[in-house]
Amino acid sequence: MTRTDPLPAALAELPVAIIGAGPIGLAAAAQLHERGIEAIVLEAGDSAGAAVQQWAHARLFSSWEHLVDPAAARLLDRAGWDAPAAARLPTGRELVDAYLAPLAATAELAPSIHYRSAVIAVTRERADRTRTARRDRTPFVLRVQTETGVEERRARAVIDASGTWGTPNPLGSNGLDPLGIETVAENLHGALPDVLGADRARFAGRRTLVVGAGHSAASTLIALATLARETGAGSVTWAIRGSRPTRVSGAADDELAERGQLGSRVHELVRSGAITLVDRFEIDRLARAADGAVEVSGVQRRERARLDADEVVVATGFRPELGMLRELRLDLDEIVEAPRALAPLIDPNLHSCGTVYPHGVAELAHPEQDFYIAGMKSYGRAPTFLLLTGYEQVRSIADELAGDAAAARHVELVLPETGVCSTDIGSASTSGGCCAVEPAAGIPAEAVAAADGRSLLPLAGR
């Protein structure tokens, strides 16, 4: 909702609260700083880009020129920042070390960032979602879990840039965790484990099942096949719900050439027998087998079926965590879980990231005035998010909060010609989403060229 009256003096004295110190959250802080608006950044992790560090080994698809917010760059330049080469593709670790950490350490932003501060609820002061009187003139209250206990922070406005990395989609085909999941939890792994690095010993010589039909799954499959070839042991099984893995089809006319090549490599491994593809498999139950393996049960072509594996990689995408926003008045699309006005613009059935229309406060607004979801979380379960899109979102929001409605609604965005987006996440990070792949050491040079940095992953800053 757009504010049509002047901001009450009592509210004007309060800061804008930003949830998440990932790429989008820090960009929001930088944009607000340029407009002279005080902000506080509440980050659940120990440092900026905490979620990115969980996939630090992966290389981004986006080059540096598409990863840096303009306002953030101006802050860094004043601090003597040595900007990375624009055309280079960084790893997640490099994104943090060369950009997010220096940005968070600038004299302008550092005092406003509070680490180990997890937001557990957002509401209005003395007003649940049913109370309307003077609601838009009442401060927000954010309940925050800190190292010393639970405390509350007041704010004039809230930008939720917490991303989706912390809320992966469940394994169950019905959107829930399969029955029995607690009995095999130690053998389940999230998206993009470091198969050829830190997690090598965990996967070497093991029977691994990868569940998911997108590019994060494809990246992990390539790494696992490489590991099996290097060690001469282990097996790789790929389970999908659909009849064919169209998201990594490797079609010649794929708008992202590298994405198509990644898919071609995976399908080559399937054809050669290095990967066993199991289609139309809908999981509903997990159990511990007598030999210690994980029994993965479900329905395949209307018949009961079962797969056994030592390790299971859950690459099923991500979704927004909305429980902490329960007392706010949101207007979300009932399917995608994105703001209702934004949902048709990002429908993955109609758009890739390169064809998503530029958007800002007009599409991100909710009935709850001065509350915005930005970054990857704003896309709900849609997988077409790009960091550049998120940066323009928070630029528009900052202009709106500064009282420049015209600038807020003048939205411009020049995306890479082919688009650079995710196709298997409902992701990133803090907010944000962009592209990354499991390092492909050991794969033939031509396959590395196709796969290195070409799969997709959310950027999140929880």
C-alpha cells in the first residue's frame, strides 16, 4: 500500500528494519544510506552472506558486473575497494570475501548490522492483523532471537530480504516431509553438497540418490559421477517426479547455451549408465533398511516402488518462510506465494529471468503499508530470480520510503541478453538468486567448460 499522507513524526524517528545481510539486504541498506534514511540490518548468521557461505565452493553463473549493487559499489569505492574484474565468474566464497564482507565492514553500514539476530516474528505495536484503527501510523515491532535472549525492535518500515535458502522444499511429492524422515535424517543432504571437496569422504564409494529435476541437481549429479569414476566405486541414481527432466533437457535452442550444455552432459552420463534415471517417482515414505541404507518409498506409475541409497541429496528447490509474517496483512498469490501483482510477471511457465519485466514498489506492495518482501523471497516459489532484479527492487523501495514516489515507480532494468536465472528453486537470497554449480574437477575439459559455473542456486542472507 502506498502512503498518501506525511509520515508521522513519531514514526520518522525510527529506522527501517532490514531482515537479512545477504546481497539484497546489504544493497537495501546502501540505498537507504544514500537517501539519509537510518536502517538496522538483522542477520541470523555470524557474518554477512552467511547463507552464501554454505555453498562457498560453488561458482556463480553471473559475472561480477551482474552481482554488485550500484549504491553498494559507491560505498565500497569511497572505502578504496579494489573491484573484481567485471567479466569474471566468482565462487560463493569470493562473492563473500571480495564483496559482501567488505561492504558490511564499511564505516557507513557496519554500525547498523546486528549479527546472530534471527527475526522470529513481525507485527505492529499493540496491533495484531485484525486491528485496523491507526494501523498505518503504528510502528512495526520485530521480535528477535539474540545470543542473550529474545528482544524487540521498533521500526518505521520493514524490508524482508531473508531469502529462501533456509526453507528447502520437502522430499514428499505432496509438499510435506515423507513419513519416517526422522529415522534417516543423518543421511539426508541439502542442495549442492561439496561432493568433490569437503564432503568427498561422505560420498566416496556410496550409493547416492539425488532427488530433483533442476540445475542444482544436475550439478551434483555431474560431481557424483566424476567421484564414482575417480574412485571406481559407488553409484548415482537420479529420481524425478515428471516423465522427463525437461529443466535440464540440453535442448539446442535453450536460451542459455551453457545451461543446455550442462543438461547435455547429464544426459550423456545417463545414456552411458553412469547415472540411473528413475522418472515419475513420487516419494511418500522413508525408512532405515536392515543394512543401514535409506529405503525411499513412493509411487511410480501408480504402483508402489522403492529405491535404496546410502546418501540422499535433496535438490527439490526452496520456498519462502512466511510464518514470521503471520500478523501482517499480506496479499500473496495462492500458488506462487509471491506478491499478487508480481506473480503473473514471474510465472515460470511463461518467463525466464531474461523476460521478467522490471518491477518495484507498485508490484511489491502489500495491504500492510511500508512492508516489503524483496529479493529471492519476493519470488515465492518461482525460480526466475536474478540479483540485478533484486537490486532494482530495493532501489525502488528506498525511493518510496524517501518520499519520491515518481522515482520509485520509474523502474528500469537491463538484464543480460539471455537472462541468468535459476530453474529449480522456489531460489537465494538473503535474499537473492543467481547461478552456481558444483566444481567439476575430473570431468573432460569440454564438459567442464559446459558445466563450470552454469547451474543455479539461491543467494540468501538469513
